[in-house]
Amino acid sequence: MKKEKIKVYLYTRVSTTMQIDGYSLDTQKTKMKAFCDYNEYEIAGEYEDAGKSGKSIEGRVSFNQMMEDIKSGKDGVSYVLVFKLSRFGRNAADVLATLQVMQDFGVNLICVEDGIDSSKDAGKLMISVLSAVAEIERENIRVQTMEGRMQKAREGKWNGGFAPYGYSLIDGKLEVNEEEAVAIRMIFDQYVNTDLGANGIAKYLENHGIHKIARQNGKNPLFDAALIRRIIQNPVYSGKISYGRRRTEKVHGTRNEYRQVKKDDYLLVDGLHEALVSEEVWEQAQVKVAAQAKKYEKVNRDKREKIHLLSGILKCPVGGAGMYGNKSIKKRKDGSNYKDFYYYGCKHRNMTRGHKCDYKNRCMKKRVTGAFVIKYPVF
């Protein structure tokens, strides 16, 4: 009677760094398939995450699909094969928790290059040790990468990522893209020399037929207000290179949650690229940004939520998008505040994220809320 083969899943993962170091997806697969041939294992499924970090299992679509398939027991596998433990994960807590789930469903882990089998007595102990090492290694890689980028910034070089709008990246250097630069210069000119803010400039560009040229990192044809604000505050347009304006920080009390935080103490040096606006114009723009930020200082979140209870619930009668709450201040002739008006407006009236709505009316908050309460009384 022919012996039934042991079924296994293959899992491969790369980040950009590891591909450079030689652990490509093809390399991992080749070695694992040779291992399966030698041990007469049957490959029941292959799962692959390309360009995904090992810091967390979140966001790894194929990995999570594999785990669902293990839980369903649809293929009756006994093992998951990975090239190295670091391919499985670089977060010790995630690795051990995931392995425990796998073992609850009768599936073990084999790390081909490391020679580890979690079904053996010493296997899980080795996984505990190596997963901690992998986590430390991940942090070292992150620090080294940041140091490399900072050094490039100190030298006035562009330190990674897509070129900012208005420039093209040629042989690692920023070169002016004249076709895109026209809009950048116009944005600064309008912002510094008129009373227009970001929303007003977005409408000005749209009305004058100036659309954003589609490129690899942006298909939105419109210069929305959020993009214009980022352009105005980006020192690259004054011929500078910055590093650390926004830094990723771990959310306190969480394991894998991170957020970007703006920093005032960032590195700023003269760049090797050509400026699109003068330092004087850029400084004038920053003065206006600061003045507007103070003028339109937001009401704190709790108070805003209490004032605009129907934000997102009310829908625009034209496009169906959610309507948001806002405040308008009516002033006396002497400039002092007279009265605050609260209203709801379509979130796309300012051409947000490529969507444009022609519904210009503002629904007064008092009138709308009153009608809502009559129709849906609160007890």
C-alpha cells in the first residue's frame, strides 16, 4: 500500500531590503521545493507576500489567507514551510501567538534554512529565541536605514521615495520637471500675493484648467486643498532638503500601531537641486500659514462632536457624499466678532481627493438639527 504523503503549505515573504540581500521570492521557493522533494512532502498551497514588512502580520494578505485555510482544514496540511524564521515574522509576540494557533489546529512550522521543526521538543524553544533575535535585527535594519537616509539628506541629496510634484528623479537626483513646475510656481504666487487660501487656490486652478498631471504616485487630476497645503509647506521647493519633518512613532499602549507625528526640530540643509521658488517667497508663505493656523484654530474634538452631531449622517442632495459641520464667524465693521453661524456643507465642495461637487448651499445647523429631532425624537 502506497504511503500517503505529508501535505504542506509554502510561505514566502520579502521586503525590499531582503530582496537586495539575496533572499528573493524565487530563491526561497527553490530551496523549499528542493526540501519537499527530498522529504517527499506534497505542496498543497503556496502563499506569497511581496514587499511586506515582517514587523506585524497585519497587512499581509496572503499570510492571513493561509491562516484562514489552516483553520478551515480544507487541505489537511501538517506543516507550514518557510525559508527562514524571519520570513515568517520579525515580531516575537506575533510569531509565538501565530504558531500557537497553528498548533491548535495540528499544524507545525518548519524553517528550512534554520533547521527548525516546531513539532520537535527543542523546536519551539529555538523559535522563541530566534524570533526575539529577528525582532532585534528588524529594529537594527530600521535604524541603519534611517541613518543612511539622514546622511544623504545632510549631503543635500534626495533621500528616497517618489520625487515631489514639480520634479523628476533622474539618476537619484531631483531635476525640474517644467511641465509640472508651472502649477507649483502658480500655487506659491497665488498664496503669497493674494488673499486666497488652499481651498481658494484649488478652485482657481480648476477654473483656469490647470490639472495635476497623472503620475505613478498620484492619479488624482485635481489639486485639492490638502495637497496644496503640503506643497506650500514643503521646503524642497525653496531648494532645501529636509529630513525628519514627520516621524513614525509607536502609539503608546499598543504593540503594532504606529502614527506619523510632525516635528519642529528636523534637519534642513541646502539641496543639490534647483529651487522652484525663492527663499523669500517660501518664507512669506510660511508666515501666512502660521497666521491662518492661528486664525482658524480648530475647536477641540469633543466640543466639535457635540456641536455637529449630524456630520457624516446628512448626505449631499447632489452627489450623495456625507456633509460635514463647520463654523462661520460674522464680524462687525470694526473687526470684532458679532455672531457664530454653524452649518453643514458637502465634503466634496472643496474638490477633495479628486471629487468635485457643485452643491454650494450651506444647510444651517439650527434648522437642520431641529427638523431632524422632530422627525427622530430623542428620549
